[in-house]
Amino acid sequence: MLVQHAGPTTGDLSASQTDVRAYAWVVFALTVGLLLSDYMSRQVLNAVFPPLKAAWHLSDAQLGSLSSVVALMVGVLTFPLSVLADRWGRVKSIVLMAGMWSLATAGCAISASYGQLLLARAFVGIGEAAYGSVGIAVVLSIFPVRLRSTLTGTFMAGGAFGSVLGMALGGAVAAHLGWRSAFGAMAAMGLVLVVIYRLVVTEQRLVPLQPASVTRQAQTRSVCMSLRALMKGLFSTKSVVCAYVGSGLHLLVPAAVWAWMPSFLNRYYGMATGKAAMCAAVFVLVTGVGMVVCGNLADRLSKHARERKWFAAIAFCLACFVLLGIGLRMPAGPWQLVVIGAGMFFCAGASGPSGAMVANLTPSSIHASAFATLTLANNLLGLAPAAVLTGIIADRIGLLGALQLVPLAPLAAAAAFMIGKRNYSADLDRLNTLREQAAG
């Protein structure tokens, strides 16, 4: 098996360049496919909020906790598990994690109480904890630097598209077969993808797609780097810290809206469970398209001026703040949904630029750990508190009132990005100088 999957040697690399490129896109597609499964397992819950609330008489705070516990586990565990993945092997770690969240999703289907479902959801989060950081590290290691914003935005948009599928398919299955079957369907799809990934992707076949010098450095540093040196690499500049913070804060919007949009449509537009889930999935799809478009736009704008990534991130956050702030205060009707949809297009647009900033400001040998730190910030500052905090506020002032407060998050994110932009040029010059000295 090892011989069958072994890639070409360095000497054969030029002769098989076309095959290597094709395989890189295969790896990208399968890695994004697992990310789809990740978010299908995570977001199917939102589609079944209404029947679950009715069946178990849960409060909005309890419903929100079932969603937030996943992001909380991801936030707490992403860093240590990503560091372990750098040492143990990224491909093996991906297979293990995907298998765990798929089995945990199956556990959700057989839960008999709120406590059991909360525990199963926690294990979904444990399985998903390091996938985002490890998966994007694998992808970035086999593609050119010039595509970083596009690839990062597209990869992270896989979460939106997975959420679309989770909501739409989960709502449809729940409407016909019940909410337990919705979880079961997501689990089955995940397990099938795990088997395919395990058969197609191996560490040996990834090596020829990576620069030999980077591969050797990564192998050496992952073993020898001390915790102090790792922390120094992860938090070496003010601008990278601002990228972490801004990224985390701006993702509170999609997390809150994705979690509560089916309930919003059910309560304020009178839609049944299946229809509400399908319509909510459209907003998630708009978010995913926005992530891809905004990531590509940031790459194009920053071709000749590297600071423009920061300008793009700031602009996306401010557009989200204005559009959602207006849309959520409009009277119920088609125009309200159109304006909310426009805001959702930009709500996660800074994901691509943020990921590119982090990649540019950290050594390639610790990119999995760097993206773990980014994932930690994304979850603890945005994804984890979004659903449960919105639910707690909704129990007091209503769901609409709670959602009207959500657009304040991208405004705070824009402020963080503004601070980072001021320091970015000097920080990047200093880091590039250090890298050149180390290479010499």
C-alpha cells in the first residue's frame, strides 16, 4: 500500500507536474467535502429546533446551548489537538476526527433526553475541534502562496455550504421521518466520506506537492520547537493578534443568524419546519457565496498593495453592520429578507483575508498551529457564544430583539482590523527579514 501511494521523487517531479496538480485539486475537493460533512453534522440541529423545542419543551437558552456546545469544544480543544496533528500526521488526524464527529452525530439520533443530546453534541465538537485548522494547513501546503485568500475563503465557505445542506436536507428529512432521522442521515454521509478520504489521501502522496525545503523544515521544527518558540511564532506581531480577534468577532453574525433563522422564519413568518429550514438554507448559501467572492476580491485587490487585504476586511465588516442593522429593523416581508440576505453576503467576507494575514505573518512550519489559534479565536469570540447568548437574550426581549443586537459584532471587528492594518506593513517587513536571515 505504501508503494502504491508513494509520490514521485524529486527528480521525477517535473515530469509528473500535471498529475501532481490534478491530485492537489482532488485533495482540496475531498478536504472540503469533509468540511461539508463537518458543518452538516453541526448545523442540522438548527433545522430541527422547532420540533425539538415542542417535543422536549426546551427554552431558547437550552436550544442555543445545544448549538454552542459544539463551538465551545472546538474552541477549547482546537489548539492542543492541532499541535498533536502537526506531530502525529495531519492525514491520520483528519480521518480520526471525521470518524468521531460522524459517530457522535449518530449518537444524537438515539439520544433520549436533553442531557444525552448535549453530551453527544459535545463529542461532535471534540471530533470537529482541529479539523478546520488541520484541513486548511494541508490545503495551503500544496498550493501557491498567491492563492491563499481565495483558497482560505473557499475552504471556509465549505462550512457555509455544509450548513446549507445540513439545514435543507435535515429539514426535509425531519419533516418526513422525524428529527432523529435527520441526525442519522448526516452521520451516514460523514462515514462514507471518511472511507473515501482514507483510501485516496496519504501523507506520502502529499510530499511531492510541497517544496522540499518547506517539508524538511516542517518536519524538523514540529518535533524540536519549544512551547516558548511556538508561542512567539503565533503571537509575534500586533497585526496577527488583530487578525485573530477581528476574525473571531465578525463570525458571531453568521453563527447567530444561521442558528436562529429557521426559528425566526417559523415565529415571525409562520413557516412550517421544513419550509423554514429550506428558506434559512438560502441565507447560509448566500453567506458561502460571499465568502468565496470576497476572498477572491481581496486577492485581486492586494496583488500590488498588500495592505488592501485589511481594507477589504474592514469594508466587508462595515457593509454587514449597515445592511443587517437596517434589515432586522424593517417590517416583516420580502424586502426585509432581501436586505438581510445582502448583509449575510458580507457577514463572513473577512474570513479569507484573515486567514491569508495569519498565514503571511506566521512560519509555514506552524501553520496548523496558527490556524488552530485562528479557529480558537473564531470559536471563543464568535461561534461559541453566538447561539446561546442570542437565546438567553431572546428569552428576555424576544428573538427579533436579540437578533437586532447581533450587527454590533462586525463593527467591533472592523475596529480590530483597523488597528492591525496600521502595524501590518512594518510587521511583515520585519518577519520577512528574519526569514531571509534564517534561510541564509
